[in-house]
Amino acid sequence: MHGILSKITKIKKIIPLNSYQWAKFDLLRTLVKRDLEAKYKGSILGNLWPLVNQLSQLLIYTYVFAIVLKVKLNIQGIPSNNFTFGLWLFAGLLPWIAFTGGLTQASNSVLAQPNLVKKVVFPLALLPLVPILSVFIESAFGLVALILSVALTTHTLQPTLALLPLVWLTQLLLTAGLGYLAAALTVFLRDIPQTLGIILNIWFYMTPIIYPASAIPETFRDWVFWLNPLAAISEVYRDIILVGEIQHWSEWGVTAIMSLLMLCFGFLTYKRLRPAFADVL
């Protein structure tokens, strides 16, 4: 995990930013590193816990749907068995776990740091990004495990893996936008985290993650993909890692636009409400 954070410094050679902006970037990197270290400090498995948590969910859903309900999937290039379903399921779960984990933690990010909020010189725009980036870095363990599992099963690596950073960026923009919005509103409405939990539970079952998109009635299928960005992101993850062919270009394009708009809206809302944070806290 430290290696992932250290490699981020190479971005400085590519992106032209002024010294103040790079100082904020370095501060963000330090905060993310501290957050990751604090989460599992003193535990035996340490930073492997995120992978253990993800694999436990994979085993539970695989048992219920593939073994008990005997759901079968036919994916080109991959043998059809219970393990195939597990790979397919894990590919859809990974973006969802990173999205919900980052959003949930970001909603409490301002409330959890009242001392930093009251410091005039601290860039408050970084607070929601810290838990979001931490969760995304943790999800990288599961992503590596999935890619290795697919490679061992199919004896090949899909060339479409090169597009994975673009999908990851789309997912990050969406999570950051909603994270900014939730963090700002939670300062004034303390019911937001609980409400968010209910919304995410409903959202999960409205997203074709534990069931194939083909199970959705055709009348509603297009609406699900055009209005639910996580549906498109999950399917594109599967396209890239398992299939080796992007089958949802249009849905991905709409999701990218929605994510960018959500980031702008969430950040502007956060920026507008930010001056009142210290007074409320």
C-alpha cells in the first residue's frame, strides 16, 4: 500500500500545477497515508483486512447464488462453473464496495474533524477526499486478486485492462461528487448518514451486481443503465476484466458525463456551505 502511495509522486512530472497546488496534493497524500495506517494499527493482518472483507462477501454471495440457487453463467473464454460465477460476481462487487465505502465515510468526514474545520489555513476541500482515496486504494488489493484469478483461469490477460484506469477515474469522480454533497449536508442534517445507508441498500438491489443484467425486464433495462451509473460501471468492469471487449460504450459515456456533472455540483455545494461549517460545529 505504501508502494501505491509513493508512486503517486510521479504524477508531478506529468501534471503542471503551481507550488501551492502541489503542497495541497502532498498534504492529501499524507492524510491518506495516515488514515490507512490508523485503520489497522496493531492488527495482525494489517492492510490485508480490506481484501479479507471483500473475499468474505464474495464467498457468501457465491454460496447463495451459485451453490444454493445454482445460478449459471456463460462467459466467453472462461469455463462455466461455480468459480466462473465467483469471478463475475467479484468483478461487479469491487466497484460497488469502493463506491459505498468511500461515500459512507466521506459523509462523516467533516463532522469527524472539528479541530481541522476551525483552522483557518486548513484546506477543507481535502477532508471528503481522504476516506474516498483510502477506500479506493484498499480496493486495489481485490482488483489485483481478481485479475490474477482470471489470468490463472484463462491463461491470458485481456488487452482491455489498459482501459481500467479510465473506468476507475469515472468511478472516482462520481464518488467524490456525492461525497462532497453528503459531507456538506451532514454538517447541517445529521440524519444524512442513516438516510444514505437506506438509499445504498435499495440502490444495491437495483444494480445488476448479484444478478445478470439480462434478468431485468427489457422494458426497464435501458432505464437502469442510463439512470444508474453503478450499473454501467459494474458492467464495464466485467467487460474489461472478463470479456476482453467493451460492450457498454454508450452507457459508460453517459456515466462519465454524469460523474463529471456530479463532481461539479457536489463540490460547488460543499464550497458554498463551507464558510458555515465552523459555526455549526
